[in-house]
Amino acid sequence: MNVDTAPNLDTVRQTLQDQLRQHTETLATLEAAGADPSATGEDPHAIATRTATARRAIEEVNAALSRIAEGSYGRCERCTGPIPAERLEILPHARLCVPCQARGR
């Protein structure tokens, strides 16, 4: 990644850690609701969907934190090219550059 456009990794790490904390709290709340959906009045299917989404978000954030630790953060996992800083600002856990993402997983 070009140093001029590289995001500040300390800032990114903090943002990701904040997101991880938020997703973890959401997951705990959803798991409690899923254990007794009648207590919340929520649809069990909706709770299950939201729980799966929270788990996936936690996985993505943890993977981004691992990439920072490994020194590969900001590189596309498919083409190994740089992921633009603008994309990382919007989606700090991005694994792929826009062209690779557009081609599908």
C-alpha cells in the first residue's frame, strides 16, 4: 500500500476493536433473546438471522485485526494489490479490492 494513502493502523485497530466490542454485545443480547424468544416477543427466525449476522461480523473484524498483526492489512486477498484507503475507511474489514469484489467470491 502506498504510504501516502495508507490508513493509520492505530486508528483502524481502535475502530475495529470498537466494532468488535459492539458486535459482541449485540451477539450476547441476541443469544439471550434466542434462548427465550417468548420473553422478548421477537420472531425466532429473525433472532437467528440477526445472530448469524453478528457472528459473521465478529469473524470479519477478527480477521481484519489478524491481518493488521500479520502486516497484510490493506492488501487484496485475491490479487494482492492495494485496497484503496477510501474503501478501508468505509469498510475497515475489507478483504478484497473493488474489482475483485465485483468479480464475486
